[in-house]
Amino acid sequence: MSTREIRIYQDLMGQNEVWARKTRDVIAQKRLFMINLIGAPGSGKTTLVENMVSHLAGTLRFAVLEGDVATTRDAERLDALNVRVSQLLSGGACHLEAKLVHAALIDFALDELDLIIVENVGNMVCPAEFDIGEHAKIAVLSVTEGEDKPLKYPLLFREAKAVVITKLDLLPHLTFDLQACRDNIRKVNAGIPVFEVAAKRNEGIDAWIKWLATQRRAVAESATVT
Amino acid sequence: MHEFAICQNIVAAAEVEYARVSPPPRRLLRLRVVAGGLHQIVPEYLTQAYVVLTSDSPLAGSALELAILPVKAQCRRCAWTGQIELPIFQCGACDSFEVDVIQGKELRLESLEVDTP
Ligand SMILES: Nc1nc2c(ncn2[C@@H]2O[C@H](COP(=O)(O)OP(=O)(O)OP(=O)(O)O)[C@@H](O)[C@H]2O)c(=O)[nH]1
Ligand SMILES: [Mg+2]
Ligand SMILES: [Zn+2]
């Protein structure tokens, strides 16, 4: 037997990256801001988007890509609110890949939009590994999950450009230490904005919407320059 | 659990590269992969996924060798660079949390070791 070593030196996410780049090109050209909501199952991602609908009206024109393993319930919830929504089925996978997102994205009338919201499959680990061409991964963490989660899932909180802490209305019933949670986020990713919301009570959404509008304006302005 | 998803990418990339090797090897002996510490890969889970995912592919029977690179950061305040201990992203000199990761996100297919005719 003779052995031979063949050097490859190749990025393992290369194939995903090809599609992520196509999406980046499209959203830059169309001056869209694109976010990727990532959080545990039930952390409140869809409820957050539902609550955003009325606040976004007149501010940003948006569409939603709903990622789920197999069901269409979340897309139906948004469809009921007359949101432009497209259902992505990951086919058993625990995350969305760039190719699937790209195919659905280009089906929207992108000239009529400012913001693309992707709700990833409920999972704090795998979606953080897969770039889908978004501007910003957003970590969504509910207060029922515990203040230690930023330390347990550092990749997600490190990759995130902002954190939305959800279900603040439940705080009186829990031992969740909000300040410790903020500190834990800072230890992993100092300086990223943290938004604290209670979507069920329509509280705390304004600052989050304002941040999105600012980000979208920055994207549109940088597109004008180049 | 993300080891399975990562391994699907490893196997897909390795199958393409292996098919390109000329002259066609008798078999693949070893696959070398480099992963940054930020991915928090549990080596045993990755190996188990590799066995399952290659069971009826040309890669079957090969060994997956994983090298993990420690996470390194650079401080924005004092320019210190060095290794950090996950999950705390903090400067080793001035204790600032304003640091940039300079190593630890890698995910790379390094090399194939083949049995040649
Ligand atoms: N009390 C309270 N409950 C909330 C809030 N937001 C969401 N919930 C509840 O939490 C549960 C899960 O909410 P969803 O919005 O479906 O969570 P999700 O993250 O989209 O879940 P998956 O898509 O399945 O991962 C539902 O029962 C919601 O009613 C909130 O602000 N306060
Ligand atoms: Mg949902
Ligand atoms: Zn420093």
C-alpha cells in the first residue's frame, strides 16, 4: 500500500457561501435590510413579528420568510395579518441554508420592499453556523429560558448584531435576573444593542423598530454612494 | 447536535474532492479537518456523524481527523492579542470586552490521505 496526502485547504461552508453571496448582492442592489431571527423553539419569534406588523406600517415595507422543519402554522399566522410571507421548509434540517432562502427571496417583488425578516428554524445552535446572506443575525431569547443562555450559546450571541429579549411581561413570575442577562451578553459581545420587549403587551417594540429603520437607512445610503 | 449539520458539509466537500483525485485512488484513508473553537464541536459526535453519513459512499471506512484551533482575539483598546477562554470574550491585558475574534471561526477541509495504486 502506498499512501499519498493531497492538500485541499478549502472552506467547508463554501457551497452555502456561494448562495449567501448571491443574496447579499441582491439585497445590496435592491437596498433592502435583511435580518435573520434565531432563537430556541417557542422563544417568541413569530409573536414578535406579529407584533411588529402594526408598528412597521408606514415605516418600512417588509416581507417575511418563515423557516420551519415541516409545518406551515407560522406562515398562516402571518398570512392572517395580510403580511407578505413565504414558507420555507427545511425538510427535517435544524437550520435554513442559503440556497433555500435565496430561491424564496427572489420570488418577492423586491422593489416594493425595505426589509426582509427571516424567522429561522427554532434552534440556538445550527442556524448560527449558516450564513444566509443577511445583514444581521438577531438572537431572540425569552426570559423563561434563563439568563445564562448567552454564555451557553456563545456562537449565536457572538454572531448576532442585536439581541431581542422577549416575554418581559412574565418577569414577575420568574427568578430571571435581567441585569445578569445583559451582563452575560456583554461578556460575549460587548456593545451590541439589547431590546427588551413584551410583544403580548405591545411593550418595548418601538426602540427595536427604530433600530431597524436606522439600519435600513444606512444600507440605502451606502448603496447610493457606491 | 450541530455536528451532524457540519458533517454533512464535510462529507459533501470531501466527496467532490475525492472524486477529483487522479489517478483514482484505491480508497480514502483519512480526512483532515480544521475547526475553530467557536464552533464548539464535540469530536466524538462529529466522528459518529461521519460514520453514519459515509456508510454507503466512496468515503466509507475512512477516518476523520479533527484539529481544533483555539479562539484568539485582539483588543480594540490596547491591541493585545491572545487566546481567550470561551464563553468570555475579554482582553487578557486590560480586561476590556471590546475585542475582535482573529481566530476560531475556521471550518476547513485540510487534506485527504489516499491509498494510491
Ligand atoms: N407572556 C408572553 N408570552 C409570549 C410572548 N411572546 C410569545 N409568547 C408565547 O410563547 C409561545 C411561543 O411563541 P411563538 O411566537 O410561537 O414562538 P416561536 O419562537 O415563533 O416558536 P417556533 O417558531 O416554534 O420556534 C406562544 O404560546 C406565545 O403566545 C410574550 O411577549 N409574552
Ligand atoms: Mg415561530
Ligand atoms: Zn486590552
